[in-house]
Amino acid sequence: MQKYSKNYKERYCEEYEKDHINGLILAAGLSSRMGGFKPLLPFGRKTLIEASIDSMLDAGVQQVVVVLGFRGREIETVLNRRYGAEITFAWNERYAETDMLESVKCGLRAMPDCQSFFLLPGDMPVVQRHTFLKLAASRPEEEPFLLFPTLEGRPKHPPLIHADFIPVILEYRGEGGLRQLWKQHTETILHVPVEDPGVWVDVDTRAQYEHCIACFQPGL
């Protein structure tokens, strides 16, 4: 894991105390491409969904909303054994017929008050803590903002989204999901270069899962 300086971490913590940052993790999907139930696949001593949650909590995010749907009660049971009040559950009851945007909306309806929030699919378990910290420390004074980490010039997850966009997202009814919505707000988008291969790594298929295990060796 990439190291970060004490001064850098202190700067983040000072900013965090002033402006609360939450997290939103999506885990409602059918896992249809995996050939198994993706959120609860083992990942070292954890599951994939736990690794995704821990990446946020380890960076100082205190409240994480997890959106559940398919086999959601199983995930809820696993997470309740390990986490406490820092986790809030939201439910996309229409997970089989809706897209990611609907899960985002379900999560935002349950989102506690915050200044901004990270958005992360639940199948991205190896985003480094440094990436969250750098995004948090890069927030501009001007609001609202959309901050995207970039690797090799390409924007990836997890974006840090100002809370002013919560009603904008909830009211959006257009085609193309969040990607199309962001095109309507390009003036607020800022890119933050990071040296983190984890922003590339999502685990949709069995081959991607095995590659992730091989490359990142969780739990070692």
C-alpha cells in the first residue's frame, strides 16, 4: 500500500472534522457475470464487500451507506456481525429491473447529513487509503464539486461528490445514468491524479476475481 506523510494525514483529519464526508457503496446487483454471489466471495480474511467497506473506513469515513438488493439479507447478516453504527443499509427492492443509478438514489435517500460523499461499487475492494485521503484534501473552496481520481489520465472510482448534487441526482430522469448527468455539470468536475492501481480494479467476472486475488494477495 502506498504510504502517505503524517502531515498529509493530519491535513485530511483537520478538514474531515470541519466538513463531514460519508460513503456510498453499491451491492444490490445480481452478480450475473461472476458465476457466484460476488459480495460474499472470500477476499483474504474478509469478503469482497467487507474489503470495499474497510477501504473507506480505514480512510476516516465514519458513516457508510450500503445499498442492498439481491440476496441482501445474507449480506446484511454478515455485515452486522462485524460493523456497528458506522454502517447504514438502504434497499433497492427493484434491483432486478433497474440500473446503478436507481441504487444510487436508494442510497442517497438514506444518506445522513454530510458535506460530500464517496461513491464506490461494492466490487472494487482494493482502492488504497491514500486515494481517499488525496481526494478529501483536494476539495476546492468553491462548491459544489465533483472530484474524480485519475490514473493515466482516465477518470475512475471513487468520485467524491458534493452534497449539493444529492437532490440533482435524485431528480434526474434522463437516459445514460450518472455518466450522462455528469456531462451536464462539466464545469464542476476536477480530476485528481493518483498512483493507485486499485481504481482500475473491479471484479465482475471469475477471471477478474482470480486476477485480483493473485495481484493483491489480500490478508498477506
